[in-house]
Amino acid sequence: MMKKLVYISILSLLLLSSCRSKRMITVSLPQPVMQADSTQLGDTIGLPARLSPMFTFDQSDLRNVRRQPAKGEVKKQQIKKTAPVQKVIVQRGTRITSKTTHVGSAYKGVSRIKTYDFTHRDVPAAFEGFRIAFVSDLHYKSLLKEEGLKDLVRLLIDQKADVLLIGGDFHEGCQYVPPVMAALAQVKTPLGTYAVLGNNDYEACYDDIVREMRHYGMHLLEHKVDTLRRGGERIL
């Protein structure tokens, strides 16, 4: 009987010791703390290896990272629900700023103009201060009317751009191709006018557009590249 009691006592002590040990292990584990600089080590996770040296995720949301308070340091705080942050991929060494100017009072056919200031280490030094004018989706005469086209041309001329780029969808009817091309041809730039075509232009009046562009010396880019040259340097 005495031996049984001794065995039971020893077994109970071992069990108690085991429970205390587990409790100690649970309590002694350090609370994880997020280090803001550690996220930079994997900032290109998810990108192909060949693109990792060129791109990085926008980490501007790191300013929202907060250290987790230690136990007993503060009382429960109300948790704010925030929308998930969408990662934006930007090219390393790129800086782009923009501003919007409302010009409706001066150019009645155009409501606003958006200006971008673009800086990148790969831009040749000769292109410092180079100005590009870009316009797209005129849809003449459905979206843009005759008076609006005149104002648009005047606005583009006033920008004193080095090159004019056009993004397609010129018209909403074959009869409008000659007048819209004649109007755009009034915008003279040192390096000319380059354009691609939109779905409207391929669906109707394709031959008319190509003929008019050639007539005015505009460069149509279809399955090819062209070269902008300045000061002995170039951009494709």
C-alpha cells in the first residue's frame, strides 16, 4: 500500500512539473515585432527573377506600420478597418509628378490638361527638358465637335512641344477623317507627329486614314519602332 502511494506521489509531481514547464514555454515566447526595414529584403517577391533588379513594390505604405504594444503597456485599442493596400510596381530610379490645369475658359472645347514631369536615369542627357504632347480618343465628331477641334489644335500649338503623339480613335465617320487630319497637321513640332490607330480606325476608313497621314507627313507606327534624335542621342 505504501509503495502505491509513493508511486502515485512521484507520478503526480512529474505531471505538475510538466504542466508548469509548458506554461513557462508559452509565456516566455517573445512577441513578434515587425521591423519596417526588414520588408525591403523581399520587396520583389512575386516578380520574375529577371525583373527584380529593375522593379520594386511601392513601399510608401510602410509609414502606416506600428509596433505592436507589449502586454500590459496599453489598454485595448479600437481597431480601425482599412481598405487593403494595393501594391503598385514602379521602375527603380523613376520619378513622376503630375498636375492638372483646368483650361475650359481659354479653350472651350477642352476642359483640362494634365502635365507630367518625368525623370529617369536612362533618359539621355540631350533630352533634358524635352516636351511631349499626347492626345487620344478624339472620336470626331461624336465626342469632339468642330469648335472643340479648333480649340484643341490651338492648345497643342501653345504647348510648344518637341513631338506630338496621338493614341488613335480619330473619328466617328469616314467623312470626318480628312478634316480631323488636316486640323492635327497644323500642330508643327521639331520632331513631327507619331500615331497609332484605335479600334475605330481599324474597323472603318483605315485606308483613308493611312492616306491622309502620309499626305501630311505623319508617322504611323504599326508593328515597328521609330527613333527620336536630339543632340547626338536618341530614344526609340
